[in-house]
Amino acid sequence: MNFGTSTLDFSILPYVEGVNPPVTKPNPAFLTDVGEQGIRDLLDRFYMALHEGPIKDIFPESKEEMKIAAQFSADFFIQICAGPKYFNQNRGAPQMRGRHAPFHITPNARLHWLVTFEEALAPIIEGKVTSEENIQSFWNYLNVFSQWMVNSKD
């Protein structure tokens, strides 16, 4: 893994109302390299940052509830990366659009969500835990997946 000349592209695809591009799941090697605990740590960092960020109002108020939400989210991402189906076992079929429907998710909230996720990925990138190809694959998934969650105008 050579990160000296990084090719990572964390650009954010523009949101286009009514357009839901096809989603490609991340490379399973992302989970293989990062590990289940690494995914759980990633989502914990992510949710704790969301708890302090500008879109915190669409998430649980308490840190304890955020930690629980982070673990449910980790279950989802482990499953999406070809790991065990923890989310299905604990919460049922993902149906993420339906699960997010009660929350006011705007294109601007999506941008904050993605920027926060990029920041949460930093230790994985800096630690060279997995290849740039696998990180890019994970980012590409997030970038498109997040478009599907937008359900409100700014």
C-alpha cells in the first residue's frame, strides 16, 4: 500500500433531486483489512462527531443513545461490506430510506454527513490500514448512498 502519492478522491457528487444513482457496495476487502472492530471504531468516531456537529438535531440527544445508534450503523456497514448479517439479525431488513424517512435530511445535511465521515476515516487512511482502492470504494458507496437518504429540500 503506497499512500505517498495518494489518489484518493473525496469529492462529493452533486445532489440532484429525484435522481437516485445506482449504489455499488464497497469492496469486501475494506472489512477484511479494517476488521469488524475497526468498523465499529469508525462508526463510533463518526457518531460522536455528529453529536457535536451542525446536524446533531436529527440524531439522538444523549451520547449513550448515539453510541447505540453507532453500533446499529456499524452492524449495517459490516453487513454492506460482505460481513455477517448483524443488522438483519438485530434490526430486520435495512430498508434505509424508510428508516430515515422520519428525519429531515436535506442536501446540506448530506454534505455535513459526508464531511464528518471523511474526518472519521482519517485514522484508517493515516494508519494505512487498507489500500486506497478499498477506501475509495467505501467512500464511493457513502457518496451515492447519502444521495438516497435526502428527503427534504434545504
